[in-house]
Amino acid sequence: MNSITDLQRAKRQGRVISMVTCYDHWTARIVQRSEVDCILIGDSAAMVAHGFDDTISATPEMMAWHVRAVAKGAPDKLIVGDFPFLAHRKGEAAAFETADLLMKAGAQAVKIEGLRGHQEILRALVESGVPVMGHLGLTPQSLHAFGGFRVQAKQRQAADQLVRDALELQTLGCFSVVLEAIPNDVARRVTEALDIPTIGIGAGPDTSGQVLVLQDLLGMNPDFEPRFVRRYLDGSNLFREALDRFACDVRQGEFPAEKETYGCSKSSTA
């Protein structure tokens, strides 16, 4: 799957979409060889790759570097690059500059959190040929306004508003919407109301597709255990065990062995 047309066709055909978030070249090369449909380069890179406490520290330049690395590693996947904090709230010129950075780095589309207050920016981007993926529910860039990472749209009024917002994103031209940390029945309502696909994370099984951060599904952070994550590998321990074996082999003189050592070429004598 390497285009937004493929993504939208998948919903029409009833085929569930798989998406992972990754941030660098070597993991993108693994995803390239997998059956995963598409890749999101999320602003969660600020946390996962750079060690910040939240996504707010991500910048357009940071995101462009990650997009470039992933795009080189997974040329046959649909690549979506995240707009970082406030990049779409500083006016049209700043939004276009960010879109320009991300798409010239290799993204085929961008993802923008929320709706209220930047509808015209979304419209302007779409009308200028920038494919935009929306993002509703828990929008991590607004975690301070939400009081932390909490499930959204639990009350009927908030759920109804989320459905209306999703419909408005579709009207503005978004080709897909991420739904994060919302009740399953709300995600189902949105998915049934929209013609465009929904991609869920912590939104239950009834969305058009699912996305997880690659490091989370590989079990690379054992201290991070949100309810919506399923670990498909005990990656943290597997990596640590490999490192411990390497350190042990070095200390015991078992690495490098002869087959891992370069010898001098034998000179011939006349």
C-alpha cells in the first residue's frame, strides 16, 4: 500500500488497514519487508527517539529528518508525517512551510491533530494538493489541556461532538482520520458515519484500521504498559540478552574469533 488511494480503496473493500509508527531507517527497512500497509512518522519521536517527556518538543526540522530516514528505508509504503506542536496554529505560511519540509523529505501525506481553530488551514492545505490525515480523540499535543493522557469522548455530548468533528474533517478534504483513546462505540459511530477510513489506537476493533508504535508492539519499553498495546515480542529482554552475550564473549576472549579477523596477505618471493 503506497498511496492514499490504496488506503481509501481498502475501506471500500472492507479490508482492515495496518499501520505502524517508526522513526528511523533501519526499522523502516524491516517494515518495508513486512505485511504492514503504511507508516506514520509520529511526533512521538520526541519521546521515543529523543527522550522528552511529551510530544511538544518535536519541531518541523526534527520531523523532517525522521521522515527522510524512514522514506529511504521503506520506499514502497505509504508514508505519513506528523505536524508537530503548533505548526498548524502559526498561520498559513508556517503551515505550508511545515508541509513543504515533510513532503520534500519523503512523506506522501501529513497528519494534523484536532480541528477547532484551524479549519481554514486544513482547507488551504488540501486545496493546495497536500493530503491531510486528521486526528481526533486524545490528541497528545493537547495533553496539558486534557490533564494528561486520558480517554476522551466518554460522555454523550463529547461523543456527539467528536462525530461532528470527524464529519467536518471529511468535508474539509481529509483522506483519513486517526481516532485515539476513545470508547469503542464512539469509534464505531465515527467509522460508520464516514466514507473515509479511520485508523484506531486505543479505539477498539471497529475502526477501518489500527496503528501502534513499533517500539511498543516489539516490547522495547517494558515500563510502558497502556491497555491498548499488545506486545508481539519481548524485544527489550531479547536485545539486552544479545548485548550481554556480546559483552561476555569479549571479556572471555571468544570474540572476535579467527573467522571474524582479517589476516595479512602472504607476499610471494621470487
